[in-house]
Amino acid sequence: MKVNGQNWKNEAELAELIAQAEADFEAQLNSASSRAISEPGLSCVLLSGPSCSGKTTTAKKLLSEFRAAGRTAHVVSIDDFYKNREDAAMKVSANGELKPDYETIASIDMDEFLRFRDALFRGGEVRVPIFDFVSGVRSGYRTIKREPEDLILFEGIQAVYPEITGALDGLSTLRIHISVGEPLLSGGVVFLPEEIRLMRRLVRDCRYRSAPPELTFYLWDEVRDNEIKNIEPYTSGCDILLDSLLSYEVGVLAPYLLCLLRLVPDGSAYSGRARHISESLGEIRPIPISMVPKNSVFREFLH
């Protein structure tokens, strides 16, 4: 369990706490990238993780580390291999609405993924699909040029799905999983890993997508159900586990959450959850967003 010291005396001590938390995460990244770079014949890095674990920023950081070590690498999001919305697998939501199920492997165009895989490892110029989530269709392609020594970094929740890992059988791969790995004791309250990720998502969805907290709560149940069924069973098979929890982060999230959760009305199905989170943040000392480093993995949820 990580402990967030709430007794800093001044801004200098707080800055030191933040710097140490960031250094601890960077050390994990350095270890992972060093292993990838030193592994002979490595073709692919598979980066998986549940919602709001920090995959996107971590992929960029790993890419930067690979390039700094002299290895050319390309990031490929498995989300770009989604089928068009009209062809995607469907599911019935909690309110009875029929909608695309983007969490199942059945919504991935595996024919397109296998075409890409084969072209990728022949080398040369390869077309990568681009999926537009607004229109729900494949909007086009981009081109990457792969040389024999280049690394491919596949990123997405599906990177741990057996259908994806099976499609890459026979290639040398390194599987990295990132999530909030342990509870956090802060302000006398123990926050569980899934609670930390939910708080991150509440803030991210509001700041990036103008989504009200009730919508995030509503979606979260389905997100967690998929994680339990399709991600967590395969986590133990990963080569490296990264913990994106930063010991200071609840102090940054708290002011946003306390304002945001007031928008959940008393009669809402989610008022109990909103009240529980608000009460758990009661003794948390706020930390200004300006103190979060611009290159922090935590910025993914704050902008």
C-alpha cells in the first residue's frame, strides 16, 4: 500500500514529494524500456491496461525511450482496427438500449489485423487503419515504413486478449500491463485501485468530453464488467507490470471531484456513490494542478 504524506509543511516539501513520485514511475518505465531494448530479436511490445491506467501516455514515453536508445519504433493502437459501427458486435445496456460493444474481440476486424500483421513483418510501407469514434467508421489509413530492426508497440485494452496475442504467435513479443497496482492510504482513507481509476475517469470525462458524472458512473459498471471478464484473467501472463499510481494524485483530483460530484442530484441512482467519494475526500489537502509536471503520466486525466 502506498502512503500519501499529508503533512508537508510548505510548497518545497510538496514539490519534493511530487518529484519522488514521478521519479518512481519513471524508474519503472526505464526498467521496462531497457528490457525491451536489450532483448535480442524482439519484434513487438504489447501494452495493455484497463480504463484510465495511463496507457496512452505510457506508450508515448516508451516510444521516446526506444528512440533515445537508437531503436526506431512505431505505435499502433488496436482501437484503430474496430469494425464500422454498423458491423460491430452489439449489446444491451443497463437501460435496455442496444449499442455497439467495443470491448469485445468480436468488434475487432481480425481480418484487417491479420492483413496488417502480415504486411508489417514483410517490411516496407504498411497501411494502418484509422478509426473515427465520432462517425463510428474507419476514416482512412496512415502509412508507416518498417525496417527489420524496428519495434512495433501495440497499445490498447485488447493487447492482452488471447485472440490478439495468438495472432502474434511465433513473433518475439514483450507483454507490458499498466494499471493502478495497489491501494493508496491518503487522509486516513484507503482508496482501492479501481476507485482511483474511477476518480481519474470522472475528472477526465468532464474535462475532455464534457461528460456529466452520472454518465461516467453509468458507463463504469460496464467497463468494470469487461475488465473482470476479459483483462484481469490474462494479466498474470504479462512479462512486466507497471503501477501508474502516483502517491500525491488524490490531492490534485479532490478539488475537481468535490465540485463535480455536487452535480449528482439526491434522487439519482448514483447519489450514494457520489456521496461516498465526496466523504472520502473530506480530509484530503488540495494540490494545485500547476504542480503536476507537464510530462507526467497523470496529465492524461487532467490536460
